[in-house]
Amino acid sequence: SAYRLCTMRKLPSLLARTLTSGTSGSSVLPDMSEVRSRLRDIVGASTNWRDHVQAMQERKALHTLLAKRQEDLPPRRMKDSYLEVILPLGSQPEIREKYLNVHNSVRFGRILEDLDSLGVLICYTHAKQEMQPRSPLSIVTALVDKINLCKKIIHPDCDIKFTGNVSWVGRTSMEVKMHMLQLHDGDYSPVLDATFVMVARDPENKRPAFVNALVPETPEEEEIFKQGELNKLKRIDFSTASLLKMAPTAEERNIVHDIFLNTLDTRQEGEGTVSFRSRKLPPNSVWMEDAKLKGLQICHPQERNIFNRIFGGFLMRKAFELGWATACSYGGSRPFIVSVDDIMFQRPVEVGSLLQLSAQVCYTEKNYIQVRVHSEVYDADTREHHTTNIFHFTFVSENDVPQVVPKTYG
């Protein structure tokens, strides 16, 4: 079960202990507003939307600061990028409202936004050059590999601490591991672990750019780095095994066929022939096509990131909230998020876009509900739709839920 997952965090927490030796108390830790203001300073982004074109023009001049080869950049250690950030929900009640949901717990969509900002800052910290106040790199989120939660409820009136560091580096990409803890009775206890993959691009966000290599220093760090390499290989395997490129395996074909046979209506009148079209819903089930919700978002300048595209955390929050609503209406009781997997950022979303979100229950088991959210932008000029993201959320409901059953092969 998902609630066992925090017992599997020994390596990262062990690393965190070695990295935190000598860090001071929460009173001097930066908070999330400081994270965002640091990010703006690093890339020279303006807080004023009217100035954004000028700010982006100025970034073009930073091209000369890019490394021609990875070997020209000084290698870094894991502790070089280690950051701790506080979310003072307990000690500063005035920020609580933004994070509060109707069930008197913390809105998980807001946490996704914070993780996204922190992940980018951790990568900039890894790639920081001493003599350059502004970074020539555009660091963007490519993938949320996994987020596992081990607490059902995140309390709205207790301080939260985020910690994280770069855990693996390729030539132009970085894996970031982050942990979230919440203060109870004087101690911080684990709430979630997250793994993000970020990519570095040139100042105009057009081409890949090299980043500093990562050198593990201890056996624990070697293990974490090796896991990052395995994660990368798994992603490559997964993308080549896509159903859009490769036929289903024998096992998958049998599962699909069994589902199909289970929905055939054998009690037909007339000649007694069973038709492909005559389908019936098994007891306590719902057709997959009846387990959908859709949403539309107009992307206003307020939701832009430091590169004046729509902030990835905002997209994740909107997709999560639609996914949660889908799980809620499907299961008929309050769902709790237990896992987030494989959020792929396929293309950036421009300010002014019409963002269309479609959520679909795609798998159920006992009281677990798996929801897939597809997001696409609609270009009013060309009338074309383009996929920007695909999200996968796993919820646990308070009660057992009906089984979801596909009607078509797709």
C-alpha cells in the first residue's frame, strides 16, 4: 500500500542527515516567496508583465556565457545543491488561507506548485557560476517522475519544511529529489517524497545546454546516483514500449480480451448470435466513457513563470484539482491523493492560450481510483489542438468504488 512507502526512504533521509549537519533552525530558512524572488533574480525576470519582452531580449546576450562542453564546467557534489525551505503555515497564519481547502487540510495543488518552484531553484543552485549573477540557463521541468505520499492529511496549521538536492545529472538534464515534512510535537515527520526531472536550455529556451556533472562522495550517494541512472533507462524503455509504437504483449492482449468477453451480452433475442456491438455492463461497474470530466482554463499573465510561459506548477494544480473532482464524483466520497506518476511536459503553454483539460478514470481496484488527465492547448488562429501534458494521479477513496470498464479497444 502507498502508506508503506515512507519506510522505503532510508537512503534519501540518510543523505539529508549528512547534508543538514550544521544547518540552522527554521527561523532563518527561506520561505516559498523567497524561492520565487530568487528565481526571478537568477534569470533577470521582471515582476511587471509589460516589461517581459524587454527582459527576454536582455537574456539573449547571455548566450556567450554558455559552456561549449560539459567538461568545461566544474563538477558539483550533492550537498552543493541541497536546500531547505520553510512553509510557515503554523507560525504565519496569514499565508494559511491560500493553502486551505474546505476539509480543513492543505490543498495538494498548492504543494505541487511549491515543489515545482523549489525543483527549479535546486537546479540553478547546482549550476551556479561564481562570477555570474545571472544564469544563462533556462531550466524547465521536463517530467514529474514520481510523488509518493505517506500521510492522508496535511495539516493547515503546522509548519512544513521542504528539503531537496540534485540526485543525478546527465549532460543537459538533472534529476531532483525532494522531501516534505511537517512539524508535529516539536519534530518534523515525513509527508511525501518527490522525484522531478529538469532540463537545461539556452537563454531563449530553444536548444539544450550543458550543466555541471555530479560527483557522488559516499556509498549512499553512489546508490542514489545509480538509482537516477536506472530511472533514466526505465523512462527510455517505457517510451519505446508505448502502445502507439508497439503492439500489446500476449499478457496484455489476454487481459483486454477477458474484459471484452465479460461485457458481451449473450442473452440476445432472435437468432441467438452474439454481436460485437451487443455489450452489457457487468454488475457494480461504470463504463469508462461515463467517468470523465472536462475543464477549460484561460491562461492569464498572472500565471506566467520566470520565462513568461505558463508556470508548470499552475498546470499541475489545475490538472490535480480536475482529477480530484473526477475521483470524488466517481467514488461518491472524499478521495485522498496517494501517488502522482509520469507527468510529462511535452510542450510549453503560452500566455493567452485556451487550455482544455480532460480527466478520465482509467483504472479502479477496491477503493483505489487511477485518474489520467490530458491537457491540450487550442490555438484560436489555426484552430489546432496540441497536447501539452499528460498527468497520472492515484487516489484512495473512503469506500470501495465501482469497477471502471472500457467499452472500446482504445
